[in-house]
Amino acid sequence: MFTISVELLLTACLKNTPSTHLMITQRVIDLDALINSSIPQSKTPEYLVSTQAIDEEVNGARVRCFMVPRARVFSTHEVVYLAAALSTDMETIKKRIEELKLGRKTIQKLYAIRLDTEPWSTKPLTLPILCDKNEDKDCVNEVEAEPGELRGNMSYSAYLTINGIGKFLKITTLRYPSHYEINITRLAGYRGIARYTINARLTP
């Protein structure tokens, strides 16, 4: 296993994936509370927010995870996932999220839910924090990526091994005429999924 730079996450998968054409906290907080806490008085809401990190015991290993807001709002830790899935840089993703304040829905989160609970349970989905131990002294996760099989309209598919736990999660990007869809599926510990849509105008 090896650690990899956040900016270059899944580069190995891109090189090994044929015909790839990609685009350019422990307190449980409900969505309304999360949004309202991020809105200064009489100002537009913040769509990119910090969420609490927690340590989870998964298959005998300690994994540093973050709480994923259920819908609309993005955790800062989600940016690296989206950048990897779209083969772009994190600053571009941040700018697109900020454009939501202007009514430009270039990137939208559909939902992020656990699949081991009732559909609208307040128990949040958690995902591993993707970081680089060489650059972040607080980083505890080691990440290894391997390409997944491309089927149908998939333009990107990769599995992530986290701290020795194989296929901890899967990231897929689906390409449609007018938009892309990203699915981040947690497979280890419990099952959960986060889904996003991205306007196809973000393509190069």
C-alpha cells in the first residue's frame, strides 16, 4: 500500500482506464440546522462547510472519517472526491460549488445516505478523509486506488483501499448527454451512497 497526493488521487487508475474522457460533526446535525448555522444574518447560505471528523473502527482498523451533509451542502472533504471523479483540480470544484450562491447549478448533491438504516434516518453517512501523510501530519489514512471495470455509460470507475481494507468504497462517474452523475458508494463497515449531478458544460 502507498500514500498518494490528494491532488493526484487515482492518477494510476486514469492511466490504466481505456478511453477515459472526464470533466474538466460526532453530534448529528440535520440538514436545516447545518444550513442555518452557515448562514450569516441576511446573507446567502454557504454551500461548502467544515464538518466534524471522527475515528471509526472498521474491520479491525482505525479510519479517520468525516460526516457527509445529507443534501445540497458539501463538506470540504468531499471536494477531493469530486475532483478525482472528474479528473480536475480541487479549486475548480470549489468555485463550482460557490456558484450555487448565484443560482448556477453546475454541481448539485442529490443525497448522501446510509443504507443500513431507515431511508430518512438522521444518522449521517461517513466517508474516509482522503489525505497525504507526507503533507499532512494529522493524516491517519493510507489510500490505495485500483481501476474498476467500465460498463455501459461509465466514464470512470475506481475502488479505494483504506488502511488495508480492500474495496472500502467505489467511485463511479456516469456520462449522459446533458450531465454527469457521480456515485460514491461505501462498501466497508456498512453500506451507504452519496450521489451528485454535474452539468456537462464542465467538460473540456
